Amino acid sequence: LMVSQLKQRTSDQAMLYLFFFFQAEDGIRDAQESRGLGDVYKRQIMDSLFAVQGKDFVIIATDSTVAWSVFRLKEEEDKIINLDDNKIMAMAGGAADRLQFGDYIQCNIHFKKFLFDRKLSTKEAANFTRYTMAQNLRKSPYQVNCMIAGIDNGEPSLYWADYLGTLQKVTKGAHGYAAMFVGGILDNFWREDLSFEEARKIVDYCINELNVRFLLNQRSFVIKVVDKNGIRVIS
């Protein structure tokens, strides 16, 4: 009976179906007029960032190229900022978001040092960074992925965070296009009592892998180390 009624209904009236397709972009944004598919491709970020934790240090490497669409704009960009004298944060993302977000986190960590009369631990700095990212996610999200490293009472720590506000304590990790190439190298060569010389070799292996396998030519990298003696640039 129901089938016959359905057939009678469909024969008596025409049915019109409308399908809507939406182009999604990275992140969650406020409602706005679509800028078209081409703008999404122009905004793809071509950064490479990876880090390794050793027995008493953390080493972070990033490419130093600033690119937009198919253009190389700059080759001397330092994408690793000093949060204080024993913490660093490396970022992958659009140049404007990197600068704005990095300055905001850096200034607020300095402010909290005076507010609480002590330096934040690396864990506290990482959780503040995650909170800031998540708080802005549904307002004006930062298109920034980052890795935060530091030394607390002689113990190294490394945190992986992405633009969605995800935070994870890790011993090695990568962001950007580097994550597609260097994961196997980091897994194969990392161990708990990693020495500085061994970690530096791992970084060299990762850079060589990107030079050989990656379609783009990232000519130069910035490498920084944080340990009990502070922060220093090794390349």
C-alpha cells in the first residue's frame, strides 16, 4: 500500500533536488564571501620544521625560505623565536600569522614572568600556547603549527602543537612538508640517550632527504639548540 501511494505521489508532482557544494579551507573561519578555489592553493604553506630531543638538549631545524604561491620572497627568515633564555618555539605557517602569533606568545610569557615572579616551565608555556590557539580557533584562527622546546632543571622537553589547538609531548616530530619525508628517519635513528653529535647527524640526514626527495629546493636551514647553557645557533 505504501509503495503504491509513493508511486502515485511521484507521478502526480515533480520533485526538485538542489545540491550545494562548498570549498573548505584550512581552519574554522567566520562567515565570509568565498574567495574561490584559486585562493586556497595560493595560501598553501611550504615550510619544513622538525625537532629531536636528546638526553640533555633539544635541537630544532627549520627552513629559512618565505614563499607565496610560486614565488620565493626571502631566504634568510628565522622561524625559531626565543621565548626566554631556555625555551624556543619554531613555527610553520603564513608569515603574517607567524609574526603575530609568535610575538603574542613571546610577550605574554615575559609578562607572566613578572606577574608570577618566576619563569614559566616549558609545560606551562606549551599549554598557554595551546590555550591561545584554541581560544582563537572559532574567532580568527592562527594558521600556525609549532614545536616548543625547553630545559627545566636540566631536563629537556619537546611539545608538538598544531593550528587546531592540539598539544602533545613528544621526543621528536615534524611539521609542514617535512612531516611527509623525515618521519621514518626520526623513528629509525632516535633513542633515549641520544648525544648531541648523533642528533646533529639525524638533522643532517633529514635535510639531505628533503634536498633529494622534495620537489621544492629549500636551500638553507636554521638550526638551534637549547640546553643547560641556554640557546645557541649552530647553523
